[in-house]
Amino acid sequence: MQLKHEKETEKVDIEEFKALVNNLIPTTLKQAEWICNEVDRLTNKHPELKEKIKEWFKMPESERRELEEIIHRILAEAEKARQKW
């Protein structure tokens, strides 16, 4: 029973993350406010994210770009796998 709950929780977390990523470029004030609220909510829920974000911005631009490419590949693979389920 626990495993089923974990899968459902993971699905919600992935959906929340995807929604946040898909809305990172706001075109309206309402969207910008939503992004700020979601970042606040997620970083309060997971304080370790604040530290990761701080580390991310201390990183050299070239290293950050390289990691962003890796993240995009991982997200694309995760989306393909999710669609197969």
C-alpha cells in the first residue's frame, strides 16, 4: 500500500515541477506572482531547495549551462517514460 502512495506522491511532485518549469517565463503579472508563490511554497516545504538554488547561482555560467543541458535531457527522458505508463 505504501508503494502505491509513493508513486502517486511522485506523480504529483513531477506534475508540480513540470507546471513550475513550464511557467517560468511569465507574460502577465498574475503568472509572475504565481511563480513567486510556488517557489516560496516549494522552498518552505523543502528547505534544502533554497541551498541548492544558492549553490546554483554561485556556479560559473559555463558549468551551469552544461548542467542545464543535462537536466533538459533527463526531463525529456522522464516525459517519454511517463507517456509509456
